[in-house]
Amino acid sequence: MASLVGTQVWFPDQASVWAEGIVVDCDENEAVVRRASGKTFTVSVTQVLRQNSPESRRQPNLTSLQFLHEPAVMDVLQTRYRDGDIYTLCGRTLIAVNPYQDIAGLYDDKALQQFMVENAKVEPHVFGMASGAFRAITERRVSQSILISGESGAGKTETAKLVMRYFAMAGAGNETVTLVERRLLESNPLLEAFGNAPTLRNDNSSRFGKYTQIQFCPCSKRPGALRVHGARVQTYLLEKVRLTLARSHHHEGNFHIFHQSCAAYCRWQDHNLGTPLPKNLQGFGSSSEFALLGNVEISPAQVSQEAAQFDRTLQAMKAVGIDEAEIVTVFRVLAALLRLGNIVFVAPTTNSEGSEVCSDSMPDLLSACQLLGLKHERAEQSMCFRCMDVSGERGEDEKIRSPVSVETACSNRDALCRHLYGRTFGRIVQAVNCSLAFAEDKSSLFCGVLDIYGFERFKTNSFEQLRINF
């Protein structure tokens, strides 16, 4: 082990995880490492890892390193990140470090065009990964897949959008983008509005998994070229529990569409000038009115920003073919969910183990039922009573209705809200797929883009989070 003396190494450090230094003494079991400050540390030789040469710290591909281990990888990523290079390759895997800021020119049309040139020498980039998949489909006629993974806030949603943008633009070439290609790009803000939410770590966190299958067909005007012909979106693990999470976790936001709708209502209220309330805003109010939104008032600047997003969501809904009548229906359901979330239950004076809607909550129940086209008596019974089918003395089935506790009624209310929202989200996905004209042809070429749910680890993890993580 004497050969280690004088070697630049990495060794574990409690403060910085890995620290660098030079070995000044060593035996079979331990090494004495001196840092630049002059302070020495005695560590096990099994924990000492050799450093790469200084010129290797900016390698665009980690497989070029002589010593490939955790501190070497972290050192290269950190060095490149400090120099403004957020992408680094590791073989055919692209590692991205979220800069949490806009980088001028990184994703503009000029940057995209560079990756459409064959054999162009360019730095690692998400467009490079999309280009590699597109060329494999075009030249080898073999379908491809791109897997996008990472923790919450890493930038997976934006990365998936950039990949789909590349496919749409690369397939179009110098031609005009087709209706399907435009709808493919328009579907992203729509699915984000209904499936993403602000969290502690991320203002636009995907709360569902998404697999997009982008279908290609030969281009009639350019022999040998391919372009997007259709697409299909498959979703999974929608975090429906988030709908009722804000009631107990005020730091967690609800799905964007609720915040957008309430902001649009506030904008109308401030500038209505005697105009009637739009049909798609009936039943909404300020976010401070709703328990499902944490009863939190938002600033005028946030109202303006969320209302602008609401307009974009409406535009996206129309772009994928959802007609005006169905748009109104969707928003009536959303408003009803917010009203249902306000309902409070109390125990009747005649039955301490039963439940009923509190008199103060009756206006919200009536409003929700009006929006959903239900009788409020039936709605209250469905949450406050349990129905069971039993066999009578003559063998015929009988229904027995028994009251449930306040706690169970609250659970029934939340379950109803989550179910209705899950069905609404499913309808949005169905509308998107209808507009993307995917052809059921097993011989067709495609690229699958899998945007995996962002994993997070907390001291206390919900069942949904455990399903995502493991």
C-alpha cells in the first residue's frame, strides 16, 4: 500500500460527503490523508478512492474517466454545472442537473437545429438524446424508448416536453407543423393543469406517471423521411389523495386547475363591469373560501399569473377537440368538488354515533348538488349512511341502511371527491388521445417516452408515495 503515498485521493467527510487530499502515510489498514488546509485525517484504506487528473474534470462523458466512482462522478457534475453545462453523458445515459433558472439559447430553435444536422459535434443535451432515438427509427427502422427518471423537482416534465418538441420539429423539417404535431405539443399544458401540483420542492410537480407513444410514418414529400403520424398517452398512479391533502397539510398545493379556476373567478370579479359570470366559472370563488385549497388567499400577482394559465388551459382543451358544452361540464364538476370539500359533519343530537351535514355547510352541499345535478338528500345519505344487502326470511334481498360516524362520513366525502376527480382526469386523457389519432398498427414505428413519477422520501410517507418510491 506504500504506492498510495503522494496520491491525490477522495475520502469520506461528514460535512461535504467527499473531501479531497493527498496520502502522506499508509499501511495495510489505514491511510493518513492531508487536506489543503494542512489538517490530517486517518481513514480506512478501503474508503480512499483515487482522483482523476485535473483535466478530466470537464469530461462530457463519464465513461472517459480513468477512475469511475461516486466522488469522481459528483466532481465532474459539479465542475460542469459551475461552468454552465447542466448535461453530462454516462454512456448512453444523459444526466441533467436542474439549474432552476433560464439559460439563454439552451433550448431555442437554433439549438434544436444543431441536433438535426447529421454527425454534428455538439455537447451533451436532451436534444441529442431525442436526435439519437429519431435517427435510430429513421435509419434502422427500429422503434425506440426514452426513460426519464429522477427525484421530484429534477426537471422531468420539462425534459419530456423538450423531447416531444424535438420529434415534432425534426419530423416536420422545413415543412409546416401538422395538426397532430401541434396537438401533441398542446396536450402538455392541459395534462399539467389537471395532473400537476405545487409541492414543497417543486412548483410544477407531476402527480401522475405518463407514458407517451409517439407514432411515425413515412413522409410523402421527403422519401426516406419520417414524421409524427399519431400519439397515445397512458397515465398511471394519479395521486388522487392530493385533492384532499391541503386540509391537513397547508404547505401542499392542490392540482393546478383548481388554483387557475379560482384565480379566473377573482379576475372576473375584479373586472366584470356588469357582465354575467361565464358558465365555466359557476360555483367557483376565491381560493380562501375552500378547504381543499387550504383556505389560503393569494396575492394579486398570483391571481394574474394563475388566470393567464387558466386561459391557456382553456385554449388547450379546445385544441384537443373538447367542445364548449363538455368544457362547462368539466368545470362544473371541479367547482362541485371544491364545494363538497367544504362540507363539515356533526353527530345528530339523537345519535352520537351517527352523522349529518352541519347546518353551516348546507349551502355548500346545495351548491355542489346543483352543479352535479343531484338531489341533496340523496347526496347526504350517501355520505352519512351505509347500505347493505341482506337476505330476508323468504330469500329475497333487502337493503338495510345504517348511520356511520362523523369520521367515516368525512372519509366518504373525501373518497367521493377523489373518485370524481379521477374520472374527470381520465376523461381529459381520453380527449387528448382522441385528438392524437393513434393508429392501432403493430408494424408502425414509434418512440415511447416514459416520464416516471418524481420520487420523494419523507419521515412519514403516504401509501401513494411508497408506491411511487418502490
